[in-house]
Amino acid sequence: MRLGVEAALVAGELVRGDVDIEDGVVTEIGLAGAPRGRVAVPGFVDLQVNGFGGVDFLAASSADYELAGEALLQTGVTAFQPTFITATERTIVDALRAVPPNGNTPHVIGAHLEGPFLSPERLGTHPFEHRRDPDVELLDRLLDAGRVTSMTIAPELPGADVVIRRLLDRGVVVSAGHTNATAEQANDAFDLGISTVTHLFNAMRPFRSRDPGIIGVALTRTDVFVQLIVDGHHLADETVRLVWAAAGGRLALVTDATAGAAVGGGSYQLGDVAIEVGDGPPTREDGVLAGTVLTMIDAVRNLHALGISFEDAVGAATTVPARIVGRPDLGLLEPGSAADIVVLDDRLEIVNVVCAGEARVVA
């Protein structure tokens, strides 16, 4: 199958020519005779998706995952982490048991547990009554319930170091988030093995001139990946440009999408939290931001519109998130790679999405 593209984004560089796919694998790149105006890029990888297409993943069935998956494909996402906010142990265990196995389209990388070991001072929209201090026994019960690939934790909490070590021992990527960590505590956590930060700037100790906190440390440590919500609401444009200037190449776009994404305005659930979607981002009853209705293609467009190159903006939605979760098979387009590909036109509109070698979206 020929994609009919003028160029392909390969290892961060545009290679002229068409792309050929056979048996779900990219076989050739740079083939002559393709029409102008279309480019193939790797399928997008989203590490934080609370819900999508009317589905809240914390209460999703197999049919719900199929429905949300089709909606995600329409936006270019070919691999994602369903994300579970703070909830009761029973709710999280049931949600983990419902996570589909690998092989689904889009590919389910594994679950991202955003809680319950979060700072009581930086909960955002997470329910206070379900927050817990770090507890290894509770952690083991959660990890035994299903396939967890990432967990967000406030590293300054008592006992967090033991939980972080257990997570790393069990192959889980540990992210700092919803945290009030000082710079010293942040450095200790990164030295211990935390490798990334959940939605930098949001729900964490603010950056100050003599108290840079976890934000300042993450921006200045080259061994730390930062994840960013670029929806025009969670961060000012200047903040995004600042992060890029400090951490370009280790910045991953995430949507933090909720059930209203790709559906529209109305009332939805984010776990136990009732949220409303109007003209802006979702909010809780008291006006607190509650995730987004952002799509990954819009996140890429937004980042590019702020002056970041097309190649780098796409990399922030593909290769960087794949590196964060240690999946070198995701977020790339090259001979021999799995055919998970998004075809864009010169306006950055999606023309086609190929997942596991099958064309799933055709404009």
C-alpha cells in the first residue's frame, strides 16, 4: 500500500518521496511519483488520556474502549495510556482489570495512575477524600490488578521513596506531579529515579526566584522529561515558549483529555467528579480546571503556532513520549517499523491515519 505522500518525517527530518507498507510494516521510504502537499509522520503517542469520545476510562467497558479508540484514531493517536485519577481502591482496581491487552487499535500502552499518592495542597480536581499517603501494600494491590506503565506521585510525601523504588523495581515509569516539592526534594526524587513530570506548571509548587521548586529543577536537569498541556488555557504562550527554550527535545505533549473531547459541550464525569464543558476547558462545579477537551493534533498545531518547527512539534507528540515510557517501537516511521502513521496536508489537517498497517481514517 502506497500512502501517496510527498515526504515522510524520519528521525526528525523530512525525507522526500512516498512511503510503502506491506503486512503492517513500513517497507520503503523515498519512493518517486507521489503527489505534492502531503506528509507522513509517526502516529501520535498520548501519555495522559482520562477519557475521550464520551467515555471516562475510569468506568470504561470493552465496548467503551472501542468507541473511544475510534475517536482517538480520528485525531491521529495510535498509542495511548488510559489515565485514572484519584479514586477508591475498588474503583481503580476495576478500571485496571478493564484495560484492554496490547494489540488493540489504537494501541493501549498500559494504564497511567495519576494518584492516589498526591499532595493535599496540590490536588487540583482530584477528590480529597480518596487521596492517600504513600503505601506500598496498597501500591502492590493496584499493580497486581492490571498493566500499569506509569504512575504520578508527589515525591515529597512521607514514605514516597519506598513507593518510588517499588515502582521502578516493577518496571513502572514514575512521574512527579500534583506536588509541593521544593527544589531539594525534587533533586532527590530525580536522583532516585523519577524521570518525568506530569503536566509541568499545573498542580505543583510555583516557580519563584529563590524557591524554584520542582519546576525549576525539571527545566534545568537534562535527564528529566517534561510533559505539557498546550491547549491555550492551562499555560500562557510565553510559558510554553520558556519551557521549550529550556527543555526542547525532552518536552512531550499530553492532552489530559476527558470524556468531552471530540464530543462537545455538556456534562461529563471524571471519575467521581462531575465536570462541565462549555466554551473553554472542562471545569468542576467550583470552577477548578478539570482536564481538557484537547486533541493531540490540535496540541501539535498549537505548539507549531508558537514558533516551534513542524518537525519538533511532531516529535513532541511521537518520539519524546515514546522515550518516556521506554517504547522504542512507538513514535517512529522508518523501514521495518510498525505502520502507525498519520498523513497530514499542508494545513496540518489529518488526511489519513494508518494503525497496525490498516487505514483507519481517510478524509
